[in-house]
Amino acid sequence: HHQHLHDILWHSMNYGMPQNTTYLGPEITLKILQNWVPRVSPYFDKEHYTYVGHQIIIQESIEHFGAVVWPGALALSQYLESNQEQFNLKDKKVLEIGAGTGLVSIVACILGAYVTATDLPEVLENLSNNISRNTQNMNAHKPEVRKLVWGEGLNEDFPVSTYHYDFILATDVVYHHAALDQLLATMVYFCKPGTVLLWANKFRFTTDYEFLEKLGNIFNTTILAEFPESNVKLLKATVREN
């Protein structure tokens, strides 16, 4: 239902408003959307997931797309759980970009990683709450939550001399938005020799495939898994070292 919901929201925000409507701000837009699509409102509560033997409770929020669990996050969480030998996260430094609700970061934390979960400022409160609620009683490295706007202030906030990550995780980060080049630049910035980028995304639009092509021109890329029922592909990308 998440994808269906996202499509409704996306479509209504982009096409659905009458021509003469001024943009009224998220609270009022939210009310309009709830009136239009009352059947979706029950989804914005807590969702329960179980990964690696832990129950994870995720609080979602309707105001920001980043606050709904999307299919790529479920796919990558499932994959990390099932492929712990191939991708051993224990004591590894992991950065998630566009962490959204934090599900993937929580799973990485359960798997023993040092996790830094990042997203836009308006998403951080819900992200922080989800991560701390689900990891506080765990014998795990304490995860960090930080602001990261793709392509902005990377040298200042994450200087290369200090920050080296073993894994970069990204799910559902490619859809209709204007920051795809900045996203790619951010992936390039953090992917050093030895870093593995794991990116899971639903593929629907030509822009999704164009992004994949650009990624393939810069990195060595492999499709690790495909989830046909949700049109999600999971890719691994590493720096070309020649």
C-alpha cells in the first residue's frame, strides 16, 4: 500500500490541485489530501516490522515523503538480513543518505554497524525518534543522526580526512525530484576505494533508468537482487580503481 499511497500523494501534489489554487503549506495540503483520499489516512500510524529477530516499530508521518517507509527500504532491509555473510556490517562504518523513517539504519545498527543516518532537516525529528526508540535497549553502537542535504556543504560537514565509510546505503532516493545530480554527486563524494554503495529503488520512470545509466558510467555496478512484485532493483556500486 505504501507505493500506491506515494503515487496518490505525488500525483495530487503535482497534478491534482486546481489551476488557481495557491500553495497553502503542508498542514492545509495535508487536510485537503485527507479529505480527498480518506482511505489512506489509517496508514500514518505505527508500522511493525521484524528483522534479524527484532521487532521494529516505525512511526510514519504524512507531511514529508521521507517519513513513509518505501519499498526500497523494505527490500534492502530484507537483503541485509538474509546476506549477513556476504555483507557483514559488524563494526563497519555505515552512512545512510535519505534515511527517511530510519528503518534501514535501524537494521544496520542491529547488525552491529556504526551507523550515521542522514536526511533533510524537516525529517530529522521523526528519524531520530524512530532510531532511538528502536535501538536504545540494544547492545549496539549508538547510531548518529545528522542533517545532510545532497550536494551541499559536504566538505565542511563531512571532511574526507575524517569521514570514511565502509558502506553507503540509499533507498528510494530516485524519483521525480530536482536534486538527482546532487544525489549522484553525494554518492561520488562518499564512495572511496573500499566503499560499497548499496542502492535499492523502485524503477518506473525514464529518469530512474537514466540515473542508473549515469551511475554505471561512474562506478562498477552490479544488480544484486530484483523484487518483481514491487519493481525494486537492488544495486551494488564500487569505485573504479583503474
